[in-house]
Amino acid sequence: MTTSLSQAPASGAPRAYMLPSARRFLLWTGLVALLAWVLVPIYFVALGAFGGRTGVFRWPKSIWPSDLSVAPMMQFLNIEGVFNALMNSFIAAGLTVVFSILLGAPAGYALARYTFRGQNAYRLLVLLTRAFPLAILALPLTVSFIRIGLYDTPFGVSLIHTVLALPFAALVTQSLFMGIPREYEEAAWVFGCTRFQAFVKVVLPLALPGLAATAIFAFVISWNEVFAASILTVRERTLTAYLLKILSESPLHYRFAGGFILIIPSVLFIFAVRRYLFAVWGIASK
Amino acid sequence: MADIVIDHVVKDFGTFQALQDVSLVVEDGEFVALLGPSGCGKTTLLRIIAGLETQTAGRVVIGGRDVSGLTPRKRGLAMVFQNYAVFPHMTVFENVAFGLRMQKASTADVKRKVERAAALLHIDSYLDRYPAKLSGGQRQRVAVARALAVEPAVLLMDEPLSNLDALLRLEMRTELKAVLREAGTTTIYVTHDQTEAMGLADRIAVMYGGKIEQIGSPLEIYATPATRFVGGFIGSPPMNFIKVRCEQGIVRIGNITLPCPAGCEDMELGLRGEDAMIAADGSGIPFDVRVVEPMGSHLLLTGSINGQLARIVAPPTATINAGERVALKADPSRLTWIDSNTGRAVGRA
Amino acid sequence: MIAKRPGGLRRAILSERERPMPARTSWIPYALIAPSVAFLGALFIIPLVQTVWLSFSAGEGVSLANYQRMANDLNFGLAIRNTFLLTLVVVPLQVILALVMATMVSKLDKGRDMVLWVLTIPLGVSDLAAGLAWLSILQNTGYLNSALYALGVIPGPVGWLSQETPWTLFFGIVLAEMWRATAIVLVILIAGLQLIPKEFSEAAEIFGASPWTRFRKITLPLLKPSLQSALILRTVLAFEVFAVVYALGGRNFPVLAGEAYTWQNENQNYGVAAAYAVLIMAISLAATAVYLRALRTRPEQLP
């Protein structure tokens, strides 16, 4: 862990351009290794996804792509239930975004702008959710969801995913709203806005990028969740639940195709919110 | 145009009393400064007038209308905030137009009024820029223009110049005075800077500890402070206070005697550094000089009178050295007498 | 969205004025948090209570029957051992790897954003997908075996993920977990590092502290709150681990959450599944409590 640290000259400034070339070389070698560590498994699962049956059983394998085509992927998508599962994943994740923002952002606003009795209790409730393996709480919900007709629906899945995303959304939006000076709102009130108008005209435009990042995180949380989705669905499975179900009986190249489809949206989303990543997690992990 | 009546306003924050029974009348078209150190309640009072804060007791009446329970937008006023609160996601034009748009003014009206306010504050050349591209002084102008554009009956300003650097502050002060005189708006201006208050205001309300200590014209407040606090807060250097005993209407300091108002024994003699003259004949209040600071326009002498700290202003050409003892004279009518027990001035009609 | 609160509550609020907002509108924050409180009540608190209740009810009355059945199950001991083993190995490795990543990234000027983006990609990858990605490497005819074959280490495809090779299976799961979840630790640590003013380390440097000393005496103590939250988050999630394991080894490597899933979905025995859930929750809470205590920081010690 400390190789790069202990090798920096004691008297030198710890900046890259000040490092002697040998240490720089070492630093970049390490970094390239780390980048490869992250990217190579994704590359291989992509090869598996587009290589089809023959690709999977080729022996020995070459790390270079050969015989790739979209046909195996299309084949996978045409399997009965796959496209439906994909849609269910999108629906559940979309609903999770809507619910966690609609429920979490007002709470975040209240925490940011008001001091009120019960504030600490509320904060404790939100933080408490973090000490629990939340997805496991889907177990008893099976029964009640069957009773009220939410079992085996993307809507029902999105509810439990919102439990995962809501505390996150509340904390992140809290700090988002705290970053918008109260004076802006007060100025809007003085110049003729109601509270609601002031929120819409002044706070919302300023909070929008951060809210979008929060929404994307909520989406990713739901998109990736396996346990609760598998417990709460039978026919209307999400993609993760579907893949888990077929894991033991489906051929490898289908599994890789499914894994690849699971990875892609997340990678794009993380790219979209990379500017907010650290701000958001810095807050959410307090 | 409107007058403002602040009627026995009290504000508690939990157990802390931010305002203790404050009353103040601001005439139509008058410019009143609320002046005091931080924590004196001046901003709280302003925010209560604006409706951003609700008083615990008392009323606020603007133009004969009791606005105590009304939200800010229904009070018909405009405000300039300490940090300007110029909306970053709107152009300068939209910022200045904000209040007019909320009043649903016609497009032509908005354009005309924005342009007039912008011209008044010399921001017409960057109306389509975003605030992020403006300097602090320019943002300040936008904030003032936004407030003036709605032609408010009442204008509230919360330390509007405190975030500017010294030179810009002086420039903006002069300009504000000219602009506001022309607009003729009833203005309440919160500041902790006495020169701002003295320079701008028709009247100053000096606040301390949640109370108004004194209301009066800048000259009155300077010349005849009503309390020890006002004397010490206004003026540079602050007024000197020398503990004396008043016996049978007479006070002795060194080898001179001064007549003092009757009524109490423990008094403090308030003497402005600028009012003291160095007596050529050596007879007067003895002053032991410890430090001499040449300030250009004057010499600032720090030393002691009867063992008590005092600061005296001397002409720049005077030849006085540290360690010297000089005698001071003062016009008795410019002396302030403070009752040590109450801290209030006594013996003044 | 905004509902009026009952009068009794409103009166109670009105007495509180310690805030810079008009007191007459004090019901607003309650209206704003009410929907989320109701939601968390319905879908967090109630299921929590239900789970506990369910785990203690078998047939008629309160009993420990479900727990007995859980403890007597063949896989129970294995699941406990495996879950703890995984957590104890994976979580510290993730923290160390994340610290290495953070230190290396902090030395970069250009390319920093790009490197960080790549290193945080796994943040968005589900444990199932991570398991599948590593399956493509570790399966019999996968890339690992191909590489070993090319080097002449093995004569042909070798199975690493079967019941007969529990340790290589375990090692594969560790790799996949490290690959997937180090990113979250990295992000939390970098967010924490950003809060530490550079001047502290620079001041220590002027007084002659070596880089290792600076790291140990300045950075690490100031990073403690971030480490704490990263550890809590990761540990709780590690006890929930399930899909990675299934993707790589099926049921060859029993873990607690997997057993809960099996009892619920395949055996349709909700009581025993609930007992597993309660066990996982109890372990998670205990771990959180340990971290909160062990990595306590007094607020006055932070910048």
C-alpha cells in the first residue's frame, strides 16, 4: 500500500510532475495495473456475450476478439422472458427514481432549511436503515404483497428498492439544498414569490444537476438489486431476478450476455454522474 | 411611499431575547440606519419588518397597514441582502426584472423599468450577462437595481456594502446616497459601520443588546450620546470615559474643577478625543501621553487621565512626545456626563 | 404532497422558535418529512418487526423452533463460517486496496478524472454481474486456465469453482467481491480525503515527518470518520453477500443470505428464512456497534 508513499522523496512536494521519472514510471505502471484490474473482467464478459456458444467453449482462449457478432446477443434477447425482464428492470428502476426523489427530496429540504423537534429522531431513522441489510426485509413482505396484489409486480419491487434509495436521497438532497443560500429564497419571497413559487423558480433550477445525479444513483441501486427482486417476483422478474433464476440451467454464453447487459447502463450512468460521485458519497457516508 | 411604525416589537429565540420591546417610527421618505455591533438585534429587526421572521410580540405597520401577520410578498417592500442574493441562474436583466415579473407587469413595462434601474446603477452594459461573470461590486449594483426596479414603498438593506473592499465601499456609498435620494424611498439600512450610517442616514437608531439606545440625526448621536454605549460606539477614536466623583455639583480632576450636573455622585466624564485641546498654559486636565501615532491628518495620542485610558486627537503639527504630561481643555458644553449606575447621560435638557 | 398536521402537534411546535423561519409555518417541515416517515414506517419498520415475529412463530405460539431448524440444517455451520470468512478477508483487503488507489490517484495531475472514472465503474455493477464477469475468467475453459495452459502450468481445462475445490472457489469469490466493491470504499475515502486540508500534511512535512509518518499520524486519524462509514457500509453488505457467490459457485459455497433465499423461495419455509434474516441483522447491528465504538472520533478532534 505504501510503496508509492514511502518512495516519494521526503523533501519533495508530493505532486506528480515533481516526481523523478523512475518513480513516475512506477506510479503509472501501478495505475495501468489497477485500470486493467477494473476493465479486463468487463472486456472478457463482453467477449463472452458476443462470442456465442462456440466462443465460450473455445480452448485455449485468446484474449483477442474473434468471431464476434451481435447474433448471440440478439438470440439471448429473444429468449422468452428476457425482454420482459429487461422492461421490468427499467420500470422498477424508474419508479424507484420517482419515489425516492419525491419522498426524499422534501425530507432533504426540511432537514436543510428548518430546525424542528424530532429532527434528530428522523436523522437517526434514516441512518438506522444503513445498519440493516435492507433487502432482507423483503422476506416478510412476500405475504403482505400477495395479499394486496403487489407481489410479482415491478411496482412492488420498486417499493422495497425505494427503501434502499430513499435514505440516500434524503441525505444527498439535504446537503444539496444546504448548498443553495437561504438568501436566494428570501429574496424571491420579498420580491413577490410564495414559498412554492420561490422553490420552483429559484431553488429547483439550482438543485437540478444534483437532483439528476441523485436520481441516477437511485436508478443504479434498483437496477443492480438481486435479493429483494428475486424474492418478490415469479413471472414478472426483473433482469437480475431472471438471471439468478436461470443461473444453474442456462448455457454460459447466455449468462455472459445477461451480465453484460446488466453492466452497460451502470457504466454509462456512473460516467454521467462522475462529477458528483465524490460530493454525493462524501455526504451520504457521513 | 410609506411610513413604518414598529410598535413594541419583542423577539425571543428560545430563552434568548433578541429584541426587547423595540419601538421606532420611520417617516415617509426617510432614510434610517440601524447601527450596532453584531448580535445587537438590528438584522433581526430588519427581517421582522420584511416578514422573514415573526415577532414574538408587537406590531409592524407600513403605510398605515398592519402587516404583522403577512408573508413577505404581501408587504410591498424590496430588500437588498448582505450577500446580494443575485440569482445565479438568471441574467442580470432577469434578476432586475424578477420583482416586476412577479407583479405580472407587461413586457414593455418590465423593459422600461429594468432599463431605468440599470441606467441608474450603471449596469446597462451587462444586462445579458450571468452574475457569475460579475465582480462583487457589480453584483451589488444588480441587487440594488433589482430592489429599485419595483419602485418599492419601502426599501430594506441588510449590510449591503459589508462584502465590498474598502475603496469600492466608499464609492458605492456615495452612489447609493445619490440614487436613493433621487428615488425618495423610505429606507431602513442595517449596518455595523458607523461611517456608513453617518454618511447615508437622515436618522440613526443605535442598537445594543436588543434595544434601541438612541435615535437621532447623525450629528445628535455624535455630539450628545444618550448612553455610555452610544458614546463609545460612535466616533473614532471612541469617546473617553473618565470615572469621577461629583460632590456638590463640582468635579475635581488634577488641579482643575468642573461644574457637573446634580443627581448622583459616581459619574463618568465623557470626552471626545477631538474636543480636547492642549492647553498652552499647562493648566487643565492632566494627560500622560504613552503612545503617539501620527495619522497624517492628526496625531492620535494614547495615554491616561487619572490613571484611566484615554485617546486624544491633536493637530498634526503639535510636538508631543511619549512620556510627556500635557494639560487638556474642553468646551464644557461638549462634555457628556454619564451616571455610572445607569450608564445613561444626565444633566442634558 | 403537503398535508396539514393535526392541531395538537402544531401547538407543540409553535412553542419552538429557535430558528430563522417564521414560526407560524412550523408545520411545514413535518409535512415535508411525513411522506418519507410513513413510507419507511410501512416498508422498513413494519417488515423489520414482522421478520422478528415471523422467526419466533412456528405453528402456534412463540417458539424457537425456526431457529432450531436453522441450526440443525446441514448448511448452517458452513454458511456461518463462509460468510464470516468472506467478510473478514474481503473487507480489510478492500480498504487496503482502496487506500492504495486513493494514494496513487492523489499523485496524479492530468488524467486524474479519467482514472477515477474507470476505477469507480464497478460502483455501478451489481454483484450478480460481477460474479458473471469473473465467471468468464475462472470457468473451466476461461481466460485464467487459458493463460495457465499457455504458460505450461496445466495440461488442460481445470475446474476451480466446484465443490471439490472449496478454497479456489473461495478465492474466486474474494476476487470478484474485491473487484466489485472496492470502488465504493475508494469513493468514500476520496470524498473524505478531500475534506482534509493539505496544510496539515505540509506542516508535518516542514517539521520533517516522512511520508509514511505523515500518512499514519495525519491522514489516517483525520480519515477515521470516512473509514468508519466505509467499513460499516461494506461490512453490512458483506454479510448480505449472495449473488456473487451464486453466480460463481451456485450452492457449492453456502452463505447466510443464500440460505435465507433458498428457505424462502425453494423450501417455502418463511419461518426459517426469517430466522436467517434475524441472524444476519443481529450480526450487522453488532458489527456496526463495534465499528462505532472502535473508530469513535471526538468532534473536537476534527478540523
